[in-house]
Amino acid sequence: MDSSSIRLPGSELAEIRFADGKLSVSFARAYIIKTMTGSAEKTLWWQAGELLLDNAELLEPLPEVPSGDRLICEGGDIDENVYTYRDMIPIPLDSRGHCRCDLKLRGSDARIIAQGETLRLLMQDTPKYIEHIRPQDEGAA
């Protein structure tokens, strides 16, 4: 695959933690779009992972996650220095400098908004294949 990115809308969050200047957003199911140069088709996968923001400062209080529940991400922005990634996170991601995340949660006005000095995405286990996305299906994906 030539490129992969997490599609934030629909991705499931398992846990949100903030302690000692570190924000951790754990994905139970991050939906990943993989593309290959020269192909009109893409593939959809899912994988667990964690977005880590170090030397972080919360810009809004964290939303509470009811025990045993998962939150669904509605979308949002990830800022990495001069780049803003809207509704997606590139894989891999490991950056220093001005970093910010602003994630909206489905069915709520709650947001995860923080800024920090380093931003990393750590993927866990092996990605699991879901389906092919053909150009005529892209509006539905």
C-alpha cells in the first residue's frame, strides 16, 4: 500500500486519558483507508491504536466516557505544525512542534480539544480487512 490514513468519522474511541501533561486517545476501532498508486479502488480496514499528545494542555474539559461504553468520533482536525488534517490522521504520524487535536463526538456537543509539543500515533496488533471501496461507492463509505 502506498498510503494509509485513519478516517475519523465513525471510528470508535475506547478511552480518553489526561495525566501529567499527556493526552491519550485510544481507538478501539480506527477505520483505515488504504490506497495504492495507480488503482482507482481503495480498501477499508480497522485496527486499534492510540493518539498521544505530549506536553499537552487541555483547552476544554475531557468528556466523560460511561464505563463499558465506546464513543464514536464524528470527525475533527489534527494540526501538525503548518498542516491541518481534517477528518483523518495520516499513518504513520510522529511529529514535534505545534500540535493540536480537536475531535468531535457523535451525538454530543463534547469535544476533545488539546494542544501540545509532540504528537504520535501508535497502532496496535494487525489491521483487519473490511472491504474494497470502489469509486462509485465512495459517497457511501
